[in-house]
Amino acid sequence: MKQPRTHGSPSATIAAGIVMGMLAMMVIPATIALRSVKTPAMMQIVPNASPHGYTWSLLLFVIPILVIVLWFLPSEGLEIPQRAFWRTIGILAPVGCLLDVIFAQWFFYFPNPRATLGVLAPALGRWVPVEEYVFYLTGFITILLLYVWLSEYWLAAYTVEDYRGEARALPKLLQFHPMSLVIGLALIAAAIVYKKLFSGVREGIPGYFMVLVVGGLIPSVSFYPVTRRFINWRALSLTMYFILLVSMLWEATLALPYGWWNYQHGAMMGVFIGAWSDLPIEAVLVWLAVTYGTVILFEAVKIWQASEKRAREAFLGDSRSSPFGRASRKRGERCDTRESQALHARLRLAGRTKASIPTQGKRTSLVTEKAFCARDNILGYLWPG
């Protein structure tokens, strides 16, 4: 009798490619089918057809949050890494709200005020419904909670086994990923070319798309080389599918047809889905970019917390291993501690700097060396060892 086949986990690069392939096998046929609609159906919407609809629709994020927090996590005795979780939310939620504070006047408008509570929140240019800020806050929390629950329980077999040990072994978190930068620049350039040469709305720039690319790829440019080993790619793919399903229900079925919000076409790339009330392609991509960036940032913060290192050492590496640190230690070996500290005290009290020290032959070299010694002792106090 044949034994069932077993497969090892793919490498991080292959796993990332599989996630993109899974998205592509859904997006490509959906795009072809949607573009076959040449004359979209017209909906007759009566005034106030969805009273407080935008407000009630926030339950699409609130209910999953409550289910995960009050049921899924306690039932299995799971504990989320709270410091990493809330620090990530503390970074991303304000950034998401800034999208409205700064760019709402150019990217969005809200044609049906009766779909909200009527409470306006401040933003540059024009105020926005308070639901917007709740939307971004609950959106980030939903994404992160779902990913954590999937990664720690439902798909826990695909997490890094010795997470803390591998986190401690990393020299530093901040590592430049040139390919992410190249992809980002290529996407922005392609969007500009398409808008100016092929789009039906050629005025302006694709500002919304540019913001999405920059926001989604900044974590990737900074942390992808390290975090790709720690990301649970299966959990990420399922999180993306869930968020994409919710966002399409929200945008295409409810928000645009009933006027809860809409997009200013001049700030879009120019690809609109007619069958979905001229939904811009950016509305489809936004939550994919947000999910990707959120998970990378969360894993970076989680690695930092697991490493039990100070933030500077965790993100930038041990200064002692840098050329500057090695040179400082070599000079420090020649320094007489008491003499250099006394020199530093005299220089500080006299308000003198290296530039104001008299430059006379050997005295100059000696004073300069002693000044370096004083600096090295101070650095040794701030970053001991």
C-alpha cells in the first residue's frame, strides 16, 4: 500500500510566488469577465435608500474582531504578542487616517451624507464622516487579528519553530531590498504612462495609486529580506482572500451604488470597472497592499520583541560590529580613561571644540587623540560592551 506523499515547506521566495499566483488565478479571469460588460446596468436609487448604511457596514470589520477576540483566541488558549500587535496598530492606524486627513480632498467624496451619522471629523480641505477613521482603525485591527489567529492556530504548522532563537540570531532588521524599490518605481511609471496615453481621464496624476504603492512597499523595501523567513505565507494568503472578499462586497455592492463614498476620477489611474459602478482599480488593490505591508511591519516588530534587544541594536545592528565601532575600540585601547575624561570635562567647561583647539605640531595630534578618546569613552558609556 502506497504511503501518502509528504512535502516540505517551500522556501520563502517560492511561498511568496505561490501567494501571487493564487491571487492571479482569481484576478485574471475576473478581469476578463468584468471587461466583457460593455453597457453596465443602470440602478435606480431612490433618495435615502440606505439610511446610516455606511455606519452599519462597519460591522463587516467589527464582527470579525469580536469573534476572534472573544471566541477563537480564548477557546484555544492562544495569546497574541500584544506589544508587537499594538505597536504595529499604533504605527499603521495613524498612517491610514492621514490618508483622509491629507488626501481626502483630492481622492474621495461622499455624495450621500444620510448614509452616515452626520458627524464630521477634521481633514484638510473638507471634513469627512467620522466613519472614515473608524473604518481605517478597525480595518487594520481586523487584518492583524486574522493573520495572527491563522498563523498561531489554524495554520500554525507553517510558522517558524524556533522564532525567538532565530530572531536573536539576526544581526539587524533594517535591510534594504532593491527589488521592492524597482517594482514600486516601475508600477508608478506604468500608471503614469497609462493615464497620460491610454486613459479616458488624462488630466492630473494617478495620485491614489502612487500613495498605495509607496505605503504598501515601504515596509517591504526596509524589512522584506529579514521578515520573509518569518512570515506565515499561507496565513497571509488566506488573510488577503478574506479582506479582498469583504472589500469587494463593501465597495462594489454597497458603497458606490448607494453613494456612501466615491472616488475623484482625476486622481485615479484611469482603469474603471463598469460592471461595478465604475469602481477604480485602486479600490481593488488598496486592501491587498495594506495587508501585505501590515504583515511585514508586524513581523518586523515581532522579531524585534522576540530578540529582546534594544530598538537601536535590533533594527540597525550592534554598533560595535561596524567599521566606526571597530575603529573606536582600537583608539579606546590607547586611551587613558582618567586623562581623557578630565580632558573632556575641561573642553566642555571651556566651551571649546575640536576646531578651536590650537594647532601646533605634536600638541595638535595629542589633543586631537585625547578628544577622540573622550568621545569613545562617552560612546562606551551609552552603548556598553
